[in-house]
Amino acid sequence: MAEEIASFYLMILVAIADHELHEEEATKINEITNKYKVEFDLYAAAEEIKREFKNEFNKACNYYISIIQNTEIQKDTIEFIKEIAYADKKLHDKEIEILERCRKKWNID
């Protein structure tokens, strides 16, 4: 379950990459977490990320990426990140950077 939770935190990281958690992104994250039947407070998770990592997105990203070792969860996470990145209809450089970092670390094309 730790890998799934890390996946959810990566989704939050993508959502707050522009320093805002948009309603469309929050809705999409809730849809995804509900599929896993996991109780997950995305607003508390966003606050935790901000508190623990401040504005160090790279450090946060590397931390959550390192937890996810299961190939299927890695592939799912890539797809989830894409959904979150496109949810607010604006693709930000930081969102692309996080996606590419995941792909590179996990050797996913």
C-alpha cells in the first residue's frame, strides 16, 4: 500500500506544481483514489508536502519516485500524472518535468 500512497502523493505534487490545487485536479485525484478504495485526504497531503519539502519539488519528487518499485504501479502512476497534468487544461513546465523524471527513473517510454 505504501507504493500506492506514494503514487497519490506524486499526483498531488503534479497538481500543486503551479502552487495551486485546482478543483479539476482535485476531482481527478479523488476519482483515482476512490478506484483504489483508499481514504486519502488530498488537501492534507498537499499541506504535508508543502510543510515537509517547502518549495523543493525535485527533492519531493525524488523521494516519492524512490518508493514506487512495482512496475505496474509505476506505469499506472505515469498515466495518473498525465490525467492530473491535463485536468486544468493547462500544461505547466514543472508538470512535464515531473512526468519525465518518473519516466527516466523507471525506464518507461
